[in-house]
Amino acid sequence: MFFVRHGDSHHKRDGVVGGPEGCRGLTDEGREQVALVARRLTADLGAGKVAIYTSPLPRAVETAAVISAAVGLPAVPDCGLCTWHTPAGADGLKQEEFLERFGVEGGGLYRPFQRGNETWAEMVTRTSRTITELAHRHHGQSVVLVGHAETVEISFNALGLLPIYRSFDLTVAPGSVTEWSTGEDPSRWAPPRWTLRRFNVVPEEADRS
């Protein structure tokens, strides 16, 4: 399973909540990053069976489209790969205004950081369910999952079986690739052991050759 974080995006640079309307897709730098990712993945995937899934948010869809064109397969949107499901009315707001209008005191694993938002535990459950279902559906194949920093983080819960609250933080770069693999049946019980083969790898310019 190859987890790809979308390339550099306008919503991040503009400091806004990047929902379906607030997300304006990738910057020029982000498109360059994604072109390198697509080239690298094409070499990694080879001629084996491949499936591609993407978060339906524009920055991920645009990233997945470049990978799809390189691999020659369509990308299937799946909301299970989305980042935070934010409350109605938050999409497109500046982060400062979002926190001012929807912020709550505290927050935590099971209590939302913003009114109407998902909790971290809810997002971990939603995304983990999606990851494990896709692993089961495509047993024996390579799967490319295009999502967000949180998607990559949650792979450590879904496949690495870490607790909801990890004892460490992760930094996930735009246009990076994280790879997990297993030789066992992903639908079995007890859960299979997965190997983290690479984390947060950003393809370099040299990968163009």
C-alpha cells in the first residue's frame, strides 16, 4: 500500500479551511512535486495489478489525476480518505476565524477541537476502516492511496496497530510517499503484520531520469 500526501496546496498557503469549496487545488510547486511522485511510483509499481483511490478533496483529486495518467488507471474517490470532516459553514474560512467561531476549550481524543468537527478518534476509526477494507479488497495487488497528512498518520494506527494516541508525532511532507507491505492475508484474524518499507520519502529531481 502506497500512501501519497497531496502536493503543495493553495489552502495551506492561504491559511484557510480546505473543504470541497475552500480548496483551490495545487500550487505550481505542488504540481511539480506530484509529477515526480507519479514518475517514481510508475517505476515502483511495475507491471503488477494496481488500484488507485483518492480523497475527494480537490488537492488530492488533482494529485491522483497525475498519478492515474502516468499509471494508466482511473482513481476512485473515497471519502474515507478525507482529512477532518469540518462543520458546516467552516469551509473556506481563514484558520483564525475558524478557531474563533468554532473553537472549544480543550479538545482531545474523544472531544472535538472545534464545535461540529470530528474527534481524532472518529477520524482514526473512519480512515482505518477504509484502509483495511481496501487492503482486503485488493489482496495481492498494489494499492495507491492519495490523501492527506492525517491519512498517512493513521496508517500507523490501521496497519501498525498503534494506539489512537501515539507517544510521538509525525511530519508528513507534501508530495511524499509512504509504503507499507505484507505477505499475509490482510483480511485474516488476528491482523497480519505489516512492514513499513519507507516513510515520508520525497522524490528528488534525479528521479526524472
